[in-house]
Amino acid sequence: MTVDRLVRLFAGLMILVSVALTHYVHPYWVILTLFVGANLAQSALTNICPLAAVLKKAGVPS
């Protein structure tokens, strides 16, 4: 898998997990959903993604 696909997969899984935690554990877990959404928006506007940088350093192909 490439870096772009792994970033999208990770973001999607984090949103699903945070929605489940919000529903079953505590409503404040919605903050994780907001954080992931804000990070996606920031990444789209600035073309800087911390997870992509980490994955590239780990040797994942671009």
C-alpha cells in the first residue's frame, strides 16, 4: 500500500472508532472525530500531513 492510501485508511478507521466510542463510552469522544476532521482539512489546505511524514520515514512507498 502507498502512503496516500494508508493515510486515508487510518483517517477513516479513526473516525469509525471515535463514533463508536462516542456512542458506547462517552459523548466527549466526539472530540477525536473533530480532531481527525480538522487534521484532514489542514492537510488539504497546507499539503502537510504528519502521518504521511511518519509513514515515509518508516519506509512505506510513496
